[in-house]
Amino acid sequence: MTMDHLSEKSIETLDSETEDENSRKVEAALFIAGKFMTIQELITLTDVNPIFLKKILADLQDKYKNSGINIVQKDNFWKMDVAPDYIEIVNKLATGSSEFSRAEQETLAMIAYKQPIKQSVVIKIRGNKAYDHIKKFVELGLLSKKKIGHTSELALTDAFHDYFHVNPPNQGSENGNNN
């Protein structure tokens, strides 16, 4: 197809798709890094143009502004981090019982934040060792696992909330459960 055949609308669509893809790359890099990264590190990792990268970072800050996650900028360093209001929950997960290895704790923390989440996504991010983690958590009753197509959907159970002494989301001070 030549440029003559491309309509203005299809060029805009391609630009939008590229911008969305670049944004997802940067978001994934920040998510998995777990540490402050320089603009240069993000450029090297994602291959996103520096001018677009700064816009993407600003857009991600807006996207996460009212969520449990923040995009933090400190000088020329960027990081995805838990919002201050939810640090206590993460600390309970991270310093939970020694019954769980650090790798297991990290897998469970990711599931807890992203739930419901497909098992295939957890495996892509955490690697094949997460199959064993998930199996253990299901056996302990901390996770529910529901078959969906070729994968399973993972979610926290009431036992998880009891074990870590945290309230389920959308549950006020009353004892009623909104599920």
C-alpha cells in the first residue's frame, strides 16, 4: 500500500496504536522494575523516543493519580510505587509469615493487587515457578482458581483476608460483605 492510499484517518489510527503500545511498554517496564529508573534506562529498555517518553510518563502519572499505584518522579528518576494510603497492606504481605518464601510473597502480592487476574499473565510476569506458588495458595485456600478458556482466573478468598488481617475491598466498617 502506498502513501497515496493511506487515508488521514488510518494514519491517525496507526499513530494512536503506536502511542498506546509505547505507553504499555513503559508501564510494564516501571511495573516490573520495582526501583527508580532513569529516562535513559527507560529509553534503552522500551526503545521509546525521549520526547514521547516524557509525555507517556506524565500521562501515566495522570492515569494512576487516584489509584492504589503512583508514578513517582524524583529528579530525573521514575518509579511505579504503591500509593501511601496502601503501604500498610503491602507491608503486611511483604512481611507476612515465614511460611512463604520471598518469591511466593511477591507472586501473592501481585495477584492481590491485580485480582482478578489470569494465571497466564502471572506466569508471564513471574515465570514458571509461579505455578507452584499458585498451587500452594489454592491448597491453603488463600486463592480461588476458576477455569476460563485455556487459563484460569485467580482471585483472593475470604481466607486470604483473614490470614493477613485485611478487609476486602469495598467493605466498610459494617460486617456485611458486598460480594
